[in-house]
Amino acid sequence: MKMGARIRRARRHAGMSQAQLAAAMNVRRSAVSNWESVADVHPTMVNLIGIAHACKVSLDWLGTGRGAMSVDDLDHVQAADAELVDAPAERRLLVIFRSLPRHSQALILDLLELLVSSRRRAAKSQ
């Protein structure tokens, strides 16, 4: 399920209209509509947290689709650092990475760590 569909489901689960959710978050109703229906439009992390609180759903579920939708106490929900990204390139990388078998994921991580360490060495030598 895409993020827009999860936002819509969370809003409906809370018994809220788009206008009510927008008012609760101090955004325009059109912003909520766009988050729910436009594929490339996603809320910022601050707004995603606001949606989770307003709709009383898990931030992890709302942002990633993982875990349970409802939570009893949202104060204990932690943000998934690398899973809630705003940059389209990061989102593409994450989708591709998740589609790979575990062995390939490990190879990609090794390659990235090698690239980062070689850049650090090059920066130190300058």
C-alpha cells in the first residue's frame, strides 16, 4: 500500500474528513488531498508525525507500511530514520535496495562503505 493510501486509511480510521485533518494540522485541505492522491507528493516528516498524532496511528506504519496501524501511546513511537525520506533519489534507492536478495543487499552496503571510506581518505590527503 502506498503512503497516500495509508494516509487516507488513517484519516478514515480516525473518522476525519480531509478538512478536519487539515484543520488539526494547520495545513490546507488541498495539502491533505494531494498527500492522499498525488503519487509524487508526500508530507514532510513534521507533517507525517502530525498525521500520526491526529489520526492516532503508528508513525512506523504510516511512513513505511510496516507494523500495526494503531498504537495505544504515540509518545513511544520512534521515527524510522532512513525509511521516511523526502528526496526522490533516496526513495528510489530504498525501493531498489529492498527488492534485492539479502546477499545482494550486503554487497551493496559493503560497496557504499568502501566508497565512503575512500572519499574520507582522499579528503584527508588533500
